[in-house]
Amino acid sequence: MEHANTKIAAVHQNFAAVQGILSCPLCHQPLKLQNNSFCCPQGHCYDLSAKNYLNLAPQKKQNTNLYTTELFKARRQIFEAGLYNPLLEKLQSICQAALPADNSQQSLLLDAGCGEGFFASKLYQQIKALTVCALDLAKNAVQLAAKGPVRPGFYCVIGDLANLPLLDNTVDIMLNLLSPANYLEFARVLKPGGLLIKIIPGAEYLKEVRQALQIHAPERAERQALDLWQQHISPLQTQVHKLTYQKPITAEQAAAFVKMSPLSFNHQPNAVQADFSQITIDLRILIATIYN
Ligand SMILES: [Zn+2]
């Protein structure tokens, strides 16, 4: 019991620092920490979990049939193996360049659609001037992100990126990595001059997985994601970086790639022959400074 009390006290102390940032997802008013709950002036309350996260979307239904804990564990396994390290390094240098040169103040990065939190966690570890909020609607993903000791300035939140539980003009850097976007919400919570970083799959992304699943039409995802971006953000404002590489992988990693892919949702993953020994990572990194 004492252990649990100590843990919730540490969680409380950490989250006390994000008062003034979080908002009620129902009425959008500021949330204040009272005991171990965040409450708005209308009386909507959200309890902190002793497991180191805050659920700001308790009314949302969890889609655990598609977004299984197994899927998020497969993702974690792939990320931990270093297969996305070139992306991580790129993100690190983009964030670093956007921060005040003298490191005089903490900047807030919101990872909207963080999944199991690998990138949020690494950026938090590597860049001392960043405070990081890792947000996802999937409870099992956020629980994985929140595992381990409380880290000051690292916040895990269950929340809807189409109805972000943050006040206006609070975020310095918005990261949206291989996840759906809501640009109106992103612009609302970003500070004027804040940075938006969006990662979308290129035409060759995970082509080995698509071949194994016998899925075609590779360009569609990239086209749709680019169209949506361009509806909200002018090409003049946009920097595009292309990141393409191939890595050798083990049979176990090939199986994990199939398991973690939303493309496999219509398949029985165990019925798929994951007999490829290299993987193609082909990504577009879109960056814009937002002024509205
Ligand atoms: Zn409220």
C-alpha cells in the first residue's frame, strides 16, 4: 500500500507542473489539480492513475480489437531494435534547431498519436530543454508509454487528437508521426511561431509488408496525407525532407512488422508468410512554422 501511495504522490507532483496547460475535453475550460484529480470549473473531474498517466478521454470507446497491446508491443520491439534510429536522429536535430539557442527555458513538445511512446520518450531523454506530453487515444498504448519510474517533465495522457485536452497557444513543438492529423486542433494549441512536424509514409514504405499481405495501391496513403496537409498549410510554408533507407531484419522482426501494421487488420496475421529479410523505410517529414 505504501508503495502505491508513494507512486501516486510522485505522479501528482509531476502533473502539478502542467496545470495551466491542460483543458477539459468536455467544456474546454482549464483543469486544476485537486487531490489526485484534475477538475474543471464545471465539475468534470479526471483521476490521475498511480500507473503514471492521466485519462482525459474516459468517455471515448477504446478500439482494442484493432489496437491491441500486442500490436503496440510489436512496434516497441521494432523501435528498440534501432530500425527507426535514422528517423529519431532527424527528429532530434529538427527539435534542437527549433529550441532557443541558450536553452534558457523549457519548451513543450506534444506527441499527438504517440502510440507506445518510443519517440516521445527518446526525445525527452535526449533533449534536456524539452518537456514532453505523449498523447494517444489508445489506453493500452499510453500504459506502455507510462511504464517505469515517474520522469519529471514527461507526461502520458489518454486523449483525442481531434479534441485535444490542451488550452490554446500552449505547445512549442507538435509531433504527429504516422498517425491521423487534425490540423485545426494542432494550430489551436500551438503557440504562434510553433513548429509542426508531420511524418507520413512514402510510396515505398514497408513495401515488403505490403507484398507479404498482397496489398497494392501504395501511393494512396502518401497522396491523401499530403492533400490533407496542403488543405491547411501552404506549400510556401512547408519544408519536406525525404528519408529512405533499407535495413536487414530477422525473421522475428519481419513477423513483428506484419503484426504492427494497420495494413494487416483485414488479415489473420498468423496466416501471413513474413518471409522477407530486409525492410524499406521510406518517409516524408513535413515541417511548418504555424502563425495563427
Ligand atoms: Zn469541464
